[in-house]
Amino acid sequence: MAGANSRDRELRERAAAVIPGGMYGHQSVGLLPDDYPQFFERGEGAHIWDVDGRRYLDFMCAYGPSLFGYAQPEIDAAYVRQLGLGDTLTGPTALMVELAEALTGMVSHADWAIFCKNGTDATTMALTTARAHTRRRTVVRAKGAYHGAAPWCVTRPTGVIESDRAHQILCDYNDVASLEAAVAEAGDDLAAIFAAPFKHDAFVDQAEPDIAYARRARELCDRTGALLVVDEVRAGFRLTRDCSWSRLGVQPDLSSWGKCLANGHPLSALLGADKARKAAASIYVTGSFWYQAAPMAAALQTLRLVRETDYLERITALGGELRAGLDERAKAAGFSLRQSGPEVMPLFLFDDDPDLRKGFCFSSEMLARGVYVHPWHNMFLCAAMTEADIAAALDAAEGAFAALKRQAPELAPVDKLAFLSAGAR
Amino acid sequence: MAGANSRDRELRERAAAVIPGGMYGHQSVGLLPDDYPQFFERGEGAHIWDVDGRRYLDFMCAYGPSLFGYAQPEIDAAYVRQLGLGDTLTGPTALMVELAEALTGMVSHADWAIFCKNGTDATTMALTTARAHTRRRTVVRAKGAYHGAAPWCVTRPTGVIESDRAHQILCDYNDVASLEAAVAEAGDDLAAIFAAPFKHDAFVDQAEPDIAYARRARELCDRTGALLVVDEVRAGFRLTRDCSWSRLGVQPDLSSWGKCLANGHPLSALLGADKARKAAASIYVTGSFWYQAAPMAAALQTLRLVRETDYLERITALGGELRAGLDERAKAAGFSLRQSGPEVMPLFLFDDDPDLRKGFCFSSEMLARGVYVHPWHNMFLCAAMTEADIAAALDAAEGAFAALKRQAPELAPVDKLAFLSAGAR
């Protein structure tokens, strides 16, 4: 293995000199096993290649954006074609109107759209729109839920001050009594209730949304005049071809979208109901690249594939096969897995593994077998995956479980995850 | 002229149904003359085409991003080539390291870089970094200065609440006494002083930075331990090939960049000195598309052109010709113009035109002659402009001044700018 990751090592050294901490944000491998590569060279379909030329079946899909696979030909061709015509200009192109029409045609609750770049842009606009609509301040959201990396919502708030997070009340996801208590605490100042489509917090089991919780959130908003916001940034179009909570019969007033909207091209959006239109028109929001035409051309192709293909049924079925196959192989090797969340956004945690030492060992063994899985963050399936890919992943898992079994008795605690055992969570 | 803007009209009607207010942000033509097109079809070099097929010499350059002209062949080829390899992946590519090395090699004060998407991302990270570094809260910035569209800094704060803007003290740009008073008011809580490279507020004359103001800002930061932030998002690489204040002999601790960094491809950055590295590494910042490789490939080409071509000397000379020529033609027609700011980011306002009725009429007449100018926001030159373009703009101006002279006696107030006369500014 000597020299096998020499290019990655060299880049890490250079990065340490010119990037704070060597890397930042969700794509830092600081909290992943040491053998995970930090730098990649290429992506195609369901696979990525690291800078040392190793290929992986990628169950992270760029943390969501790759819904139809990397370098999807029709989507990227639309991008490149539009780039030749015009991208960032002195005004928007017709594509912006077409895209807003396409989205409002697909997402039941949506009557309008505002396009932006980051998921955080969309969630922050939802906050501002709700405050402008209600002329109130307080936001209720779930403890531990990720709604972006702005000071008001970031989950590791170094450099954030108390006033950045004023007028927010946290409740427990899926806990109706906790939601009701938070709303009662907000009194006549409730501007919005934020909700993830399902509980997809890091490091813990995922949870499907409780229908009673979703309905109660809607009722409480209706009763108080506050706006209900569903944050689809991570889960959008992986659970349904509409807003996720439409499956529960609950329509939000606002929903934030991003990641897969243009299959990896930079685009996010806030969608809203007529009720919130005037407020949305009253806030000042903008960005240098928010009117870019090429990502909108890519999004129109992405949405066409969402509407016209059976991608959703296929990735749901593949996710089911993966889950059943993993379960079977874990049991055969004497392990017990907790697999949670929707099949297309799976997370598996080992029972009896509070400090994730088993999870880290298993993930490393999967990586060595050409499969990129994540030990503590939900994963993603994409439409470029095939039955053969799932079979390959399960073969890898069989080997990885066997390797874990051999190593399990001597596994050391994972130093970099010491904060988990320190009871911070 | 019947039907001449029929496609734009049709798109505006469709947009009104699916986009709040019909359009949002800095690319809305809501505060521009009625004949300004909202939607564009194409951009190439120094020109844009609206959706009704009319071509304009574009002095807005997408509000800054187009530094080397639209669809610049080498830059876009680099983008497309990288797109074929990998763009938004599960981790960054080597380009991220190369780009951080390139920028820290070019910008004197910078030892590290964090890449993001919006200019607002970079200014907000500057804020958070300064607060993490100092463990203090208060930010001093200039009244009316634009530092982005986040709740903490947006200039039209509908939907923003008091706590979003807590711990900020506003001073007057270029006024040393006002700066000193603000810093004194901050007491031992000063985290940062923010500054634009020059005063480029909308609706008013621009102003070069006073060297005494810049130096005093540096001294006050040194004395208090606060960080000095120069916000280069709008002016970056149009005044110098370094941070703008290096021309004044003043090096900031942090600088925010965006717009032209990748010539219109979506990329922004926070650059910082070693002093702030630890703080920058301690904050959590991220975005779905912040690791995109294709815009970084485009940025590397853009920076190469910045370093290796005489673009800056050429656009500065062209800006000088435009300024002198406009002045001459204005005087010949009996008008007096106030031209302010750097030649490459010009703004001209008519004397005796408090409600901008002359400016609106003149701009419309320029538009009718194929030249897109802005009546109240600074404009931008780009390296795709030629002597012939400036000559064409000056020919257009001659006709536009003559047309303005004929219409001037009967010009009505501009309804949509009534707020200017209301003394809001």
C-alpha cells in the first residue's frame, strides 16, 4: 500500500498551508476514518475516482446533489449549450420563468419560486419571508435538525453570538407535546415552524415523520397565522416528485430546495404559496450568480427526468435491496445493524457501538473494497445505480463484515469521535 | 416600435405569476426606466442581446462578474473541460488547493482562502471569523455601504428583526472622526471594522477611499485587536491585481471576493491573514456547491489572465476615454455631469437632477442607441471592450444628450423613484 495514497497526502499537505484546518465544512474528512481520501479526480454515473486513481461506488452522491449520476449527459449538455449562449448576464433569461413554471407545476403547495445558490439561502429567505408575512419574530424548529450553515441555524456555532439566534425555540422532532409547548412559549410572536421532511440528523438514527406531528404543525400554523416551512434541501425529489410532506397530506406554505435541483449544478430555490407571495416580494434578496442561466437549463432537464422517468421507483427498490442485503449479511456475520430513514437515503449504525469504532472499521473495509459509505451521515442513492452496483456493494459488505469480525475484539476507540462518548449528544 | 419588445412583455407577464413581484434583487428592472428589458437571450464579449433580439454594449457586465467579457473562450473551455471530469463530487478536487495557492500568491495580505458561492457568504464568514477570533461582538461599518443581502447587512431590511443587526455601529465612510467615534462606542467589544475599497453606494456620488481613513482603520484594529475586513466583492481585480487597499499601503486581515473571480462562474472567497487562520478553522461554514471544481478551473484561467495580460491598464485607459468623452459631449450639449469613482467602475449623475429624471431620460436614449448604462448604480468596464466600443458609446451619448436637450423642459418626475425626493437619502 506504500504510496497508494501519495497524491492525496501531498494535496493535504499543500491544503494545510492555504486552507484553514486543511479543509472545511461537510466535505472535510476530518471526522471520517483516516484512510478516506480527501481529494477526488473524477465522477461518472454512480462512481467517483480519488486523486490516486481508485474508483468507488459512491453512496454519498456529493451529499445529495447527484440524483441522476455524475456527468449525466442530457443535463450537462443542457448546461454547456446554455453556457455558450449566456449564463451570468446583466439580467435573467427566459429559463428563469420556465423553471419557476416547471417547479410550481410539480410541487403542489407552490405558486411561486425564488432562485438562489445555497440551501442556506433558501432557508434564510424562508425565515425572512415568514417574519415579513407575520410581522413577528419567533421561529420553532427541531433540536439537532440541520437547516444550513448561517449564524441563525448552524449546528456548530463558533463565532456566532447570542443575538444571531434570538427568538428561536427548539422542540423535539416528532414529539407533538414538545411542539405544542414550543408554540405556546412563542405566544403571539410565532412567525414560522420549520421542519425537515424526516429526521436526518447526523450521528443518530433517522426517523420518518410522524403524521400526527406533521398535521399538528400545520394546524398550529393555521391557528396562529404563522407559516409552515418544510426544508427539502437534502431530501428533495428522493422521497416523492412533490414536497415530501404531501405524502402525509400536509402542505407547507414555504419549502426550501437545493442540492439535486440541477443534479449538482449550483441552484437552490424557495418555493411558496400565494399566501406568502406579498411578503416574499417585500424582502430584498439577491446574489451575484442567482440569475445564472446555465444551472437553470440543467434544472429543466433534471425536472424533466424527475417527471418522465421511473428513477424514483428504481432507486427506492435498489435501496430496499441494499437494506435487506446488508441486514442479512450483518446477521450472518453476527452483527446487528440499525438501518433507518428512507431506503434512498439510508443510514446504518451498529448496535452496541456508541463511539462508532465498529462503524469506522466497517466503512474503511468497504472503502478498501471500492464502496464509499458514510459511518454517521445519511447516504444517498442515485438513478445511475444498477442492480449490479447493489450486488457489488453487498459482496463488498460480506467481506467487510468478515474483516470487522476479525478485528472487532481489538478495535480501539476512535480518537476523533471522542466527543460522542463525552455525552455531548 | 409596436411589438419591438413583445417577447420581454410576454415573459414579464408569465414571471408575474410565478416569481414574487415579477423579479427580485439587483437584476430586477423595477427601478430602471420602463423601456429597459428585463430578460436577455445571449452575451458575447462586451455585448448582450435582449429577448427581442436587440444588441447592447453592456456597461453593467452582469453587475461586475464579466471582467474578461461574456463567454470568454479560454475561461469557458476550462469550465467545460472540468465539467466532463467532475464538478460537484463527494469531495473537492486538486483545483481547490491550486486556486487557494494562486490567490494567496496574488493577494499580499492573504495566507489562506475559503471558497463559497455568494459574495454574502464571504462577508458573513468574515463577520463570524472576526467574532471567533476576538471573542467579541461589535462590528463597525459605513452607513449605506453594501456588504451583501443577509439579514445582518441587507440595505432594505424588510423581514429582518432587531436582533439580526445587533452589535453593529455605523460610521460615515472616509470620515476619520466618525470612525473613531464608532470605535470608541464599541469600547472593548470591537470585533471588526468593515470597509468597501471605495464608496460605491447606489444613488449618490462615489468616492475614492481617503488614505487617512484607511490607515486609521488599520491602526484602530491594531490597537484594539479587532480585524480589518476589506470587501472586494464588487471591485476585486478592477482597481489592482491585489487587494484594493494595498494601493494605499494598508493590508486588511480579511478580504471578501466574488463576482469576477471566475468571470461569471459561481465562485466567491474569503481570504485571510495567518493571524485569523485559527479562527477561520474554528467556524463551521459550508454549502452544497462550495467544492464545485468547474468554477475553480474557470477561476484559475481568470487569474492567469489577470496576471498575464494588460487588461487592467487597457480598461483603465478606456474608462478614462469614456469619462473625458462624456464630459465633453455633456458640456457641448449644455449639461453638467458629476462622474465619480474609478474609471473602470464609473457612475455619472446629472447636476441639478435630484429625482434622476434627466438620468432616466438619458439612459433610455442610450439604450435606444444600443448602449446599456445604469442611471444610479456604478457601472463596470470589461476587457472585451475596445476603443471602437468606447467611440460607439460616445457617438450614442452625443445623440442621447441632444435628445435629452429636446425633452428636458417637459420631463416629468420619475414616479418609481419618488422615494429619493421624499428625503429617504
